[in-house]
Amino acid sequence: MSNLTHFDDSGASRMVDTSDKPETLRLARAGGRVRMQPATLTLIRDRALAKGDVLEVARLAGIMAAKRTGELIPLCHPLPLSGVQIDFAFPAADVLAIEATVKVFGRTGVEMEALTAVSVAALTVYDMCKSVDRAMVIEAVRLEEKSGGRSGHFQRAD
């Protein structure tokens, strides 16, 4: 089990000790999509839902989630994040794209924070829009890019 960093040689769970790692600027970018009826996306884009501005509430939820990732994922380190940015796009008439970029100057990466931010932003969109479209689908939540640290730069090819 020694290839899995969150387990010791006996198989016991552990938080990775980062005290010997150098502090570097680390960045992670994650994305995801919420597929919905075109009429629902129009309501979101036009800020016409009775619950308010869906995108701004989802943005705040994503930022808050990134900041609390260490409390949600058992073996994640709590990190003093330098920045969290949540962006939205409308690549199709029935798709809301969500992207989170998270930065920290630290000893461990922020991939989980970026993925958590996207996930919670998408769940917030679902929560705010479920009264008009219960068939929405959250999909393709994935790491798009990360930089910094020993493992270097990763960028999704597709």
C-alpha cells in the first residue's frame, strides 16, 4: 500500500506529512457542467428565478466550499488559500459550465479545493433551480490543470 500516500505500510489511514516539502505557488483549475432544460438556463442567464441570482449564490457557495475542503474531505490539509475564482459559461443552450481556479502558497496542492468548489457550486445551482427542473444533471466534474509542487504541471489534453 505504500504507493497510496494516504495509507502507511500497514494499511492504516494517515494524513500526509508535508513538513519537509518546500512552499511553492500552487494552482489548480477544475471544471464541471450542469445540464438542464434550455428554459431553465434562460431563467438563470436572465436572473429571473424567484430565489434570486443563481450564479452569484453558486459563486459564493463554491468559494466557501473551497475554504472548507479540509473539514469535508477527511485527509485534506486545511489550507490558507490565496485566492478562489469561480467562472460560469454557457457553451450550449442546455449547459452551464462551471470553472474554479484555486491558488495557495504552500506545501500541498489545491486540487481537492478546486474540485470541491465546482461540485458545491453545481449543487447550489441544482438546489436553486430544482423547483423548475428536477431532471438537471451534474456531470464531468474533473481536474483540468494543476501546477506547483514535486509532481509538476498537469494539463488535461482533451
